[in-house]
Amino acid sequence: MRILITNDDGINAPGLKVLDAIANDLAGPGGEVWTVAPAFEQSGVAHCISYTHPTMIAQMGERRFAAEGSPADCVLAGIHDVMKDNPPDLILSGVNRGNNSAENALYSGTLGGALEGALQGIPSMALSQYLGPENWQIDDPFEAAAVHGAALVRRILDAAPEENGDYRLFYNINFPPVPADAVKGTRVAPQGCRQGTNFSVEPHDSPSGRRFLWARGGDQRAMAAAGSDAAVNLDGYISVTPMRADLTAHDAMSALKAIE
């Protein structure tokens, strides 16, 4: 198996090392793992692509490249440049430092990489490690992902339905904020919404008098609907959420027929 890995935390991020180990486990001795990751952190860029300016790419080692662009840019670079003669069989994005459950999924560059892979017709998954009081100060905060990641990806690949539609499935995987031995299992869960939680900005004035705004996230332990991704993560389970790029609100289609 040939696997392309990327992330949004940058090519030197510790979570990418965890993903490299997962990918090498999956690829096996006869496979290959290729890395095309952002040269600098790209958290929060979602599915952004560098459409109005070129992306510089540099080889950092054997099958290892850094691109000055977003995770989606990196996937495009991997498929259409770095691996153009023999494209990947699987794309993995992550392991993100922090969860991409609930509303975080909409902002996530980690998911943006997997989404681009799906649009290119390649099986793709985003992996993220929820952090919390039980794991963020242990020796390896990514321990749950490192221990359970490869086996879970194999199970998803084995169970994934065959697809013929326009928008291919990709998978959002979130490991709970606990050590590996405290993981209770896996739940297939819909995307949730943390109640009363949203991004905002915090203004600050510089010594020169200029005003700057820092983006602020919400409470990552806020309640979400029972059985949703964030809820099962906080209960100690890995969440797997199948997703598509189709943004149509199908439930509203019939109500809007009146405007035709």
C-alpha cells in the first residue's frame, strides 16, 4: 500500500511522527509512506487552497516534502506532483493536536486535507487527538492515537461501503482525551455541536497603538448531544464520523419548493 500523509500542525509537529508510525504499520514492509506537509502551522485553515499564488515545495528527505501551503495544497501536491506517476492508495491527515469533533470539524485544516483527498477519489481519513486533564501532561499525549490508530484504520477500510456517487466519503476520527489503556472502545457517531460554544475574538492593543484580534475557541468540554462525536469522546470512546463534501441541506429542500 502507498500512503500519503499530511497534517495542519506543520511538518515538525509531534502528531505527524505518530501518524508516520501508523502509516508505516498499515503500509507494511512492501509499502511506501510519503509525507507532504505544511512548512508552517496551518491550523484553522479548513479546506483552503492557495488558488491565487503558487506554493513552494521542498524535499526534506526520502519521500518527505514540505510545502508552503495548506493541508489541501499538500494533498494536491502529493497526488499531482510528488506521487504523480503512482498515486497513493490512501491519504491520512493528522494526528492533530487537539480534537476536531463537533463544530471544530468545520474549521479544521486536518479535515481539509482528508476532504481534498476524497474529492480526488482517494480513500481519506483525518485523525485527531482530543486533549484534556487525563492525557495532556502524560509522557505521550498522543498515546491513544498511537496505540489504537492503525488497527482502527484497518477496520474502517474493511467496513467501508463501495461508492459510485459524486462526493466520496471521508472519515473524521477523534481519539478521546485519555491514556491508551483507558479507551473504552469505538463509536460511529454523527458530528455534534457543543451547546453555547463558538469561536470569538479577543482584542489587544500593541505598544504602538495598533489593534489586533486573537481568535479564541470555546469550552471543549461543553455538552453536546448524547451519542455525538464530542459526547462519546468525553466518555472515553474513539469517534468515527463518515462525512461527505456535499453541503446541501437535504432536509430543507421540500420546504423551499414553494419559491420555485
